[in-house]
Amino acid sequence: MKNNQDTLITGEMLINYYELNKKKKEIEVEMNHLKTIFHDFFDRQIGSLDKGEIILNGYKLQRQIRKAEKYNEEETVKRLEDLKMNDLIQVVKKPDALKIKSALNLGFLQEKDLEGCIITTASPAISVKPITPR
């Protein structure tokens, strides 16, 4: 671990982080509960896929409906093939990780055969938990 003069970690910081994280989780649970109530209200008042708003005590509650469109892959490919529009269809080649692992386990493929092909990613994560004596 680097010994940086500017960085000092104290026990109070760990306690504070732990307590804040606990509060964050409690807040998320409470907010999700309120969101459910708000959605139920709008569902009953105006319909399940309609936007709406109400104003109470100087606050405006709004519900927006976000829409995303994507093609049904199987049906669209079939239709495009029927229309002889194959140029509009992507052919995607990608390695099958399960089959590669099986081939390695069975000896059909050697790890050296895939040298330089494996990408390993790592991301740091922070966790603070109280240590309870046993």
C-alpha cells in the first residue's frame, strides 16, 4: 500500500462510511416504496402508461413515460430475408465462452492456442463492515 503523506485513513472515517452506506440503503428502500405508491396512484387515476402530474404543498410530482423501441430480432430477420433484404441483416461472430472452456477441459484446445486473446478487467470496490468478535 502506498504511504502517501496527504492520505490519512482513520477509524472515524471507516465508521462514517459504514453508517452512511447503511443510511443510503435505508433511503433507497424508502424511496422505492414511495415510487411504488406514486406509480399506483397514477395507474389508478390516469392509466398505467400515461404521464401525469399533481401539485401538493408547493411540490410537483410528475410521472414521465420513457419509451424505447427495438426490433424483434427473430421476426425482423425472417421478414427481411423474405424481402430479399439480406444487406440489412448483421452477421455477428463471437466466441462461445462455454464451448471454449469445454474444449480446453477436454484437451481439444490448449491455453497457449488462445494466448493474447483473453482480456481481463478489474475494478476496485470498497467495502466496510464491522468486525464482530466470535
